[in-house]
Amino acid sequence: MEVYARPYDPRRPVICMDETNKQLIGEVREPLPVAPGRPQRVEHEYVRNGVAQIFLEVEPLTGRSHVKACERRTRQDWARWIEGLLERRYPEAERVVLVMDNLNTPASWRSVSKSTTRRITAVGSTLRKSN
């Protein structure tokens, strides 16, 4: 995308954001330690310890990143993430170019305040929001 070819502008940073979930698993038995001539042995059985929801943002032109794991992912959680991006992590930015590819995002925009969305230009293959 041409957005990645733009020169760095701290007033208009390009930020890539994604969200995902990861299963949390635990060991049923402690792995057997490594010994001379024998690799570590790990049981294939595991215990499921729930799921973590992960939010991630990266500013590719500076290498700056921010990640958060939480128990759930609702529209309000997503909105708080976006508001934190603008208010705490990029308060001096006039406008943030937000690059995303997320199928459930358009509905989530309704949870973000109008004053916040005015500072975002959203780009991505599945977004319907653009300022």
C-alpha cells in the first residue's frame, strides 16, 4: 500500500493495529529435563487455561509498539484501546493514519466518540470508515 511509502510525520503517524486471541495452555506434567545425550521430554497432553484477547499497535516507521492482553474483547474494549492510542500514546498527533484489516471493526466504530474519530484516518481492506 502507498501508505507505507509516506515519509515519517510525527503529526500524522502511520499505525498498524490488530487484535487476536490466543489459547492459554498449561502443562499436565513437568517436562523432563535435558540430560547428556537426551533432549528435553515434554508431555503432549495439556490443560486449557482460557483465552487471552490481544490488542497490538505498531508504528512501522519508528519501530514503536504497544501491546495489551486482556480477558475479553468487546466493542467498548476496542473503543477504549483506540481512545488510549490517541489520548495517551499519541496526544500530539493531529491525525493518526490507522491501518487495519479486521472484519468486525466497522460495528466497533460506533463505540468510539466523535471527537476521537475526527483524529483518525482509517485504511484497510475491510474498513468502511474514512475521514
